[in-house]
Amino acid sequence: MKSKFLTKIALSAALAGVMASHALAADYTLNINTALTTDDPLYKGLEALQENVAEASEGALEIKLFPNSQLGADEDVLEQARAGAPVAVVVDGGRLAVFQKEFGILGAPFLASGYDGIRKVVTSDMFEEWVEKLREASGHQVLSFNWWQGERHLLTNKEVNEPADLAGVRMRTPGAPVWTETVSAMGATPTPMPWSEVYSALQQNVLDGAEAQLPAIVGAKLDEVISDITKTGHINLITGLITSAAWFDSLPEDLQQVLREESLKAGDIASYGTRDALAEMEEELTAKGVNVREIDVTPFREATASVYETLGYSELREQIETVLAE
């Protein structure tokens, strides 16, 4: 008799536990994919987003994070989002330009200075018009686009002082036209390749160089396969958090507002955290024997000026300069 009573208590407790877990489960879940490692300053912003969305939504919306491209390449996750999947990805404007051309200019050379400069562009009324156009063109929803990863520099195994020094250098860059045109204009041979393959390609001399921001260099341990970092700052790498418009529209309006507001706040956390970490990263790379050098970037600025006209961005650049001057 006592045994049956105890069994009933155990079953009741188990049932209560199941019911409690369902009661605590989020109504909506968003899986965020990023190529970043967990020690990247930008990842701290994603962790803040995860925590703050859970609090602001009172547990109705859960964010799950997948670093190191666990859900696949950025382009693959963008396609999943187009199909309506509850996924998001941290991605640059160049990869969105195939859907809406304006986004490509965000990766154009010497567009703005530092995070505060580019932030004015990606929080402007003009940019919000691009957001609406992207929704219509591809079914993607921008949550925020203020995830700054730093300025990109040249990574080589020799000193570089001017564009002529890059002649014949096979340089890894993302495959978007704005990136390849910029690298080509700087004098190198653009070689598109997934970021995850760059270390081995440099190690095996498949590549002669790459271009990237300091957090990515440190995260990928490229100090082991390069000798020189030339601080050109040729691209101010701003990225966005992009999800499915169809999935976003399925959320209650209050959760839509929470997600966009918290994404913008988290982008600031990530970007200012990145900015504050750059000096320490440079010291770390120097201590490991990498030759980190400042140069006069004027020849590179002049060499890449034609990229805007080549890609049809001359008029848009004027509009952005107006925004930057406000």
C-alpha cells in the first residue's frame, strides 16, 4: 500500500515537472549563427542580446547562439532565413548586395571613420528605407546593423607600403563584388575563400596574404602564419543581424519591438567592446612577433576611389556623405 502511495507521489511529481517545463518554455526561439569565436568581443554583444531579450520578453522569446558557423556558412543561413526558418546570422552588407544593391556600399573602401562614423549611416532614415527594400526583395529582416568588427588591414609575409607592393599577391577576401574590387584596386589578386580555410591556405602557401580586422586575426591565430600587418583600415567592417521577415512577422508586435530595440542596444555593447579591445589585441600580436605598422594610406585611398564608380555607387556615396556631415 505504502509502495503504491509513493509511486503515485513520484508520478505526480514527474507530471508536475513536465508541466512546469512547458510553462517555462519560450513561445518563440531564434537561432543566431556567427562565424565568430566565443572570445571575440562582438560575441559578448550576442550574449548580452540573449540575456536582455529573455528579460525584456519575460521569457517569451529565447535566443540560442551558434558560434564558429555551427549552422553553416553565412550564405546558407541567409537562404534558410529566406525560406522562413527561425534563424539569424551576423553578416556584412556585401553578402546582402545580391538582394538589395545599396547594402554593398557599407563595405566600400574608406567610407567612414571608426564605429561612430559608420553608426550614423546604419541608424539613419535612409538606411531604414534600405531595410524595407530588402524585405521586399529577398524576405530578409534586418534586426540591427550596428555590429562593428573593426577596420580591416592587410596581412602578409612581407612589408607593404604602397599598392605596387601587392602586385602578384594572392589575397583572401570575401567574394562580394565590393570586396574583390577593393582588393584588386589596392594592387592584389582577390582570392575569395571561406574564412575557416584561411589559416591552412596561408600555411600551405595557397594564399600570399589576407585582409581582416584585428579580432578576427587574433581569433583565427593568424599570427602563426603571417609576419606583417599593415594598418590600412581600408574597410570599416560593419555587420548586421539578419533574420527571416516571415518569421519576424509571425511574432506579436511587442516582441518584434523588443527584438529590434535589444538588437540595437546589443550592437552598441558589441561594437564599443570591440573598440576598447583593439589596443590590447595589437599589443598581443606585437608580443607574438608580428610586425604591426602604421603607414600613410593616401596611395591606397587614391587607388580605391574608382571602386565607387565601377560598382555604380557614386551617387549613393554623396548621399552617405550628407548623412555623415549631419
